[in-house]
Amino acid sequence: MNTNGPGKNVLISTLFFAAALLLSPVVSSAQTDGTTPTATKMPASSDLSSAIEVAVGDGPTGVAFDGASIWVTNQFSNSVVKVASNGAVLGRYATGKNPIGVASDGVSVWVANNADNTLTKLSTDGASLGTFAVGNGPQAVLIAGKYIWVANEKGDSVTKLSSAGAVLGTFRVGRRPVALATDGTNIWVANNKSNSVTKLSAAGAVLGTYAAGDGPFGLAFDGTGIWVTNFFSGSVMKLNPSDGSVVAKAVVGDGASGIAINGSYILVVNNGSNSISVLGKDGTVLNTLKVGISPYGIAVTAGGIWVTNSGSDSISRR
């Protein structure tokens, strides 16, 4: 997905161009605080009897769960959509320009507006609670405890904010940071153009920078390791959080992007393969699930797995 705004047909037909500019999901989806709920139906099953597709808007990218509803950013219509667990669209709310990342703590919803360098805060009813300036090109959002972290992909930095939106610090990381996760103590940043991840303390100090494959794009913590997707090599790796050493590697689909933890499973979104790879914690690929066109973000809920499909303007529940 092109954050500089070419038409959607260009986005769909030119995968590698999009890869260089595309924004990962999140968190949450890729942006995880380590407390992701577990779906009641494990996606290692091929049973798609409960699968649904929901049209949500123009260029859905980020996805987050607030404990009751699903929130999806539509980067080409400058909006976020709230969706019920049964797929009903509950509301559509204005954001800033080119909204990408989204995260929720169950009370508020935070949206990163990539083209106007701001963060929008909404109530879970969709009411605007404020717009706050951050760095250049905010893409990913992570809520860790009482703090909000934002990866600024055009500024090669991460901004830390209070829950009231006050900027508490901006910290340099690698080139084009696109994803965030926490191991419960430290903040991890995927540097897409540096082929590395940066480990920050809760105060923003750099604790380490580690090699992380070809085009690191998504991050998640499974309780013992940091998982990193590699967009350009169609793979995923697991790192030891203490020293960044590689614990496991696996080949998944084309354009590995969003990632999430679902109990004992690792879920990897394959942007070019229109699928989700389901892995065990040892890196063994257990199954592959088909979704919509050009999927990116992924979120786990008690009712299923939700994936944004930027190429088909929809979200899939699996």
C-alpha cells in the first residue's frame, strides 16, 4: 500500500513497489502488548464455516480490538470503521490524513495519521478526544501500560506519549520503523530499511540493535520470544529477547507482513499470497488459510481472527 497516495490499481498490480512503501498492521495486529486474547476456534483448522468477509472502506490497513468491537483504518478515505463481532458495521469516524496504525486499550482508540504527522484519539463510541502531533510519518501504534508509542517511518524515530497525548520523548531508531511490540518491559521496533530491530527501554534508551532478515515488517511477542516477519524473503524469525539471537526461522508466504499470537499459534499474514500462515511456537508451519486480496493487518479476538484486505477493501474473519 502506497502511503504517498497512488491509485489502488497501482497498489494491487505492483506488489514490490507497494512493499517499499506499505504500512504494516498492527498491532497490534503487529502491535502487541503481550495480552492478546485467544480465539476460541484455533485457526489451525481448515473449517471455514464461520468465515465472513465484510466491506469496510477504501484501503483498509490497520486493525485493532477494543474488547468488544473491531476497528479498521481506511487510509484512502481518512476514516476508521467500527465493526461488531458478527461483521455488522457500527460506525465510521473521521481521522487525519492517511490513517494507518490503530491500537486500543479498551477505553480509547488511537489512530496514526501518516500524511499529517498526527495521532487521533477516539472514545470507543467514536467521539474525538484529541489530535496530537508526533513525528514524521506515524505508522504503527502500541499501547504499553499507560503510555502510547508511535513509530515514525519517515523520521526514523519512535515517539512516546502519555495517555493524555503529551509527548514525553522522541527516540532515534533504525531506518523506516514500521512496527512495534513490547515484551512486557522493553519496546521493540522493526526497522524495515535497516533490516534490523531495535530494543528500547521503557525510558527510550537503546538497549540493542539486532539483524532481523530482509525487510522486517511485523512484530509480536509470544511470551518467550520476539517474532519478526521479513517481507522481502517471505519468512519469519523468532529472536531471543535477551540478546536478539535467532531461535527459529520459517518460510511462509509471499510478502510476510502482519503477525499476531493466538495462544500456542503464530499467525503470519502473507500480503502477496493472500493468506495466513499458521505456525507452532517452534516455527513449524501447520496450516495456511486463504483470505482476501493484499492482506496486511491482523487482530485476534475471542470470536475469531480478523485480517484487513487492502486490495479488496474488506476484512476477513477466520
